[in-house]
Amino acid sequence: MRALDAVAVRQWADACVRSLDANREDIDRINVFPVPDGDTGTNLLQTMRSALDNLLRTPADEDAGVGTALAALARGALAGARGNSGVILSQVLRGLAEAAQGASTAGGSSLRRALQRADELATAAVSAPVPGTVLSVLHAAAEAARDCGSDDLDEVVTAAAGAGAAALADTPRQLAVLARAGVVDAGGRGLVVLLDTLAGVVTGRAPETSGAAPASVPRDALTTAREAGSADYEYEVMYLLDGDLDAPRLRAALEAVGDCASVVGDGAGLWTVHVHCNDIGAAIEAGIAVGRPHRVTVARFADQVAAASRFARDRAIVVLVDGPGAAELFRSEGAVVFEPGDADVTAADLLAVVTGTRARQVTVLPGDPAWRGPLDEAVAQAVAAGQDVVVVPTFSPVQALAALAVHSPTRRAGDDVVAMAEAAAATRRGEVAVSAREAITWVGRCEPGDLLGMVDGEVVLVAPGSEDVGDLACRLVDRMLASGGELVTVLLGRGAPDGLERVLEDHLRVTHPEVELAAYQGGQPDALVVVGVE
């Protein structure tokens, strides 16, 4: 590969999530500095997942370049940063994005500048930089890229990855706590995984395993006294702030109540705040003094160390869906189902469902985008408490069904999530509903009681309430099949007329005999029929 473009960035981000997932347990196991909480691999994985999720959610633009893609990654990482390692990773991605700002592609010289900027920002994010950590690994990679005698992308990235691996192997000689535990730095190893993955994407060669953890790590390695920060501080507090703020002033206020304080941004008005403390309220009040903290997460280190013992199984799938028929359909496929009903969905309700699975890894399939706010808050709290939770973007129960259909408990967790996300994204969603109010749509005015045909959340058909629901449903399916499809999945709502399934079946037999129809009683209250096309 001669230059990185937006597509290559997406490939790299996806490969990073897979690689971190494969190495997460090993990285967690060697995590002894600065806090022996065994969660660096998990924090890096969750932060990179948040980065990839934001990139995938960024509207597609044919003119978008590598700078735009990296900026989306950086913002997602900052918003979802977990722990010290997540904060540093967000600044690494920000450095890459700033160096490539406005560029359509990035070659070897661009990568050289990007790593140098990442080195500057990551170092500035740490209140007391210590040799033998991820910062040492990043600095070595940046210097190797700077000193590389070629501007070819593959040679620059190979030099950076090789220097990072060499610096990682040297971390036990720089930090006594690592030498005593017989391990390399966990954050540094995570960065080497990312550099190796980038080299693999650029060169097309599978990355070599660097900085492998020892076959067995002494248990006392997880209880080694920390050498950065004070053991007197029991809690980690993190939150986001928006807008312009005096970062040094806020950081000074946080350092007055704890240690390991950092206030870092994405360069576009979003800031993440991190501190170890005992007075949780004081840490949050410091943020209130300069803005409105949101996405607040609090973790107790003692709980993080003990988290591994509380799980009763490895994986679980949680589905959020309305309607008794749809709920039973998902339960029959082995999913844990949450039915919101008429009550407002709260983060506490969703957190109880996620933690109640007692699963180490939880995949959530939301059937309605309206639940995303409280779901994000619940997921953040579950992750902060040591559970591995990922949300697959699904905006309709038919997309959740498509995702669940490809779920395989024997597949590696990261690969399984990717497969489910791809299946959901490949499923077009539509529905027929009754208009509750007068409004202007893309296809004209609708009145209360009119029938609405919607595709991917947009109204594409409007008909008087007196029109036959079956006729509008058939027209909607025809429209969705115009771009192809092999399977039509239908969930019949609570108000669906009798015989609607037969009407659709007869229509498809004549107009699209090659298409298979799968219809179920969904019982959802807000739609007469929900349609999915794969």
C-alpha cells in the first residue's frame, strides 16, 4: 500500500478491534502499572471499539479523506475512553488526525509527522510521565519513523512497529515493578498490537506477535504496590465536557482532590476528564465549575480486581424489543430480552439487565434508536465495573433478528460481533404505521390517522386511513425489493389486520417468486407491520 486512505483507516480500525480482542486477556493479565487492576487490555479494546463505532456511524462521503476518517476515530475514542490507557489512545488517534487534517491520503512522510504529533499529545496527557510505559514505546516508534531513510509508507510503518516492539521489550529494565513481576508494560504492549496491525494492513503481511506475555504470570503481580499515583485513592472518575474550557485550571483542581489527573480534548470542543480520587463529588464538582459533565463513570479499583470472579458464563446476547410475540421469538433463539412496555426506559433498568446476565462478554441488540441514550449510560457503567459490553447498531427488531441469526457462540467474540454488525447493516428496514399528527413528509402532507410507509426511518408512502393496509404493505415491500433481496421478514404488530400475512405471501408469489417470506406475530404497539429485506 503506497498511501493510507479512508478505506484503509477503516480496515485498520476494524483489524485493531479484532487484534485487541484476541490479546485482551493477555494484556489484562500483565497489567501491574500504574494500577494493578488487570484492565488495560479491556480498556484499550473498549476505547478502540468506541472509535470504530463512531467511524462507522459517520455519514459516508465519497470525498472524505484519511484526515476525516482519523478525526472520526479520534472523537469516538475520546468519547468512549476507558482508563489511563484509553485516554492515551484517544490522544494518539488525535495526533494522527491532526497531522492528516484535510488530506485525502497519507504517505510515509505524513505518517512520520502523525506519529510525532501523537507522541507530543500523549505525553502532554499524562501528569507525571514515567519511563518504561506506553509513552516510551510511542516515543521510540515516532523517533524510528522520523529517522527512517525512506518516505515509502511500508518502510516507515515497519520501522515504527519494529522500534515499538524493541522499546516494549526494554520496559522491564526501565520500571522496577515490571521487572519484579516478570512482564512488559501492558499499555505498551497494546500500542505494539496497534502498530503491528497497521503494518499488516499496509504491507499485506500478517503481523508478527511482539511482546508476548509470559506463559504464566505470578498472581502477586496483580497485587504489586503501584509506583505512580497513591494507593490511598480508591476510585477512578471519568466524564466528558463540551466547549471551550481552561484545561490547566481544571487539571489543577483535579490534582487537588486526587492524582493521575488528565484533561484532554479532540481539538474540536470535546474533552474527557480522568482522575483517581476518594471524593467522587469533588471530582465531578470541579467539572461543573467549568461546564456540564456528562457520560460520568465511576469505578472502584478493588471491584475491578475482583470482577473476574463474579461471572457465571462467557457470553450473552441482550435484545431490547417491544411486543410479546417479538420478545418470545428472541427468547426462543437464546437471547435475554428486555421489554420496555409503556414505561420510560432508564439507564438503571438497562444496567440491571446487562449485569444480570452474569456474562463476561455481553452483546446488546437495541430494536429502537430511541433507547440509545440510556443504553449508552448503562453500557458505560457496566464496562467501568469490569464487564465487556458492546452494542451492535440495530434500529429495528428485524435488524436485530438478522444479527442474531448469524450469532455463533463458537466463534471468537470479536469476530462474532463483526458478523452480527454486518448482518444488521445489510438488512433494509421498513414499517407501516398510523400517523399520530399532521406533518410534512418527503412525499407530502400527512394527517392524523393516515397510513405511513417508511424505509430506514423516512416516510416514502402516505395513504388515507381508509386505504387497505395490505395494499400499502405490498407497495412498501415492492419499493424495498427494487434494489434486490432474497428474504423478506415481517413482524405483524398488535393492530395488524387479520390475513395480512396471506396478502403479502400471495403478492410476493406473483411479483417476486424468487423471494422467501418469513412472517411472525410481533405484537409491537407502535407499528402495524415491520419489514426487513435481506
